[in-house]
Amino acid sequence: MRLGFMFDGTVHLQLLGLLLGTRAPDAILGLARPSLTGRLSIHHEAYAARAMLGEQEATVLEVKPFLLHGVTYYDVAVAYRDRSVDRTRLGPEGVPENLHAGEVVVATKAANMIVSLRRPEAGGSTGKG
């Protein structure tokens, strides 16, 4: 199997297919396809796609800004409702202004990694946690 990489360094959908044991576009759409271990059900593939891409509400535990080549980046630790903790390093475009410990945020995840944080919309909850 060939793994491809896009010019921006993100993993091609072929890697997603390798991780799920199926063809990536089919997995994202929740369609069943044969895999190395047999046939996955639509339910299992839809669950895997949600685990790979989605949003989850979290509480900020720690924010550490640091300067790199004149740009401020952030090391952030967040805790989810299930008490699991994630740490991430994000650029200024992925962190809300004046973020501090104790705030509730929505973590956008891709390939099970946090790619951005945002404050939740007023009066709403993601319900995906």
C-alpha cells in the first residue's frame, strides 16, 4: 500500500483508509467495505469516522504561550467530561484570544488530534462529548 502526503504535510485520505482497514472515502461516508479482518458493519465504520473527525467540549487546564520566529504558539492542556486529558501545540489561528485555564472550549479533532479550539456558541452545547 502506498501512503501519500499532501504538500501541506497532512496525511492523505489513503492513510485514513489504512487506519480503518478500508477505503477512506467509504469510511467517512459510513459505507461498509471488506477489510483485512472481514466485513465491518456500517455502525462500526460510522463510529470510526466520528472518532477520527469531530468536536468535543473540554475544559482548559493550562495555556503556555511561547514565541517562535516572531509568532506566538500555544501549548494547551484540556480535560474532557470523561476525565481524559489531551495536550496540543497550536498556532495563533487555532486558539481563541486571551484563552486561560478554567474556560470551557470546543476542541475540533482530526485523526484524534486537536487541530483547533474555540469558545462554544452562547446558549449551546456540542452534545458530542
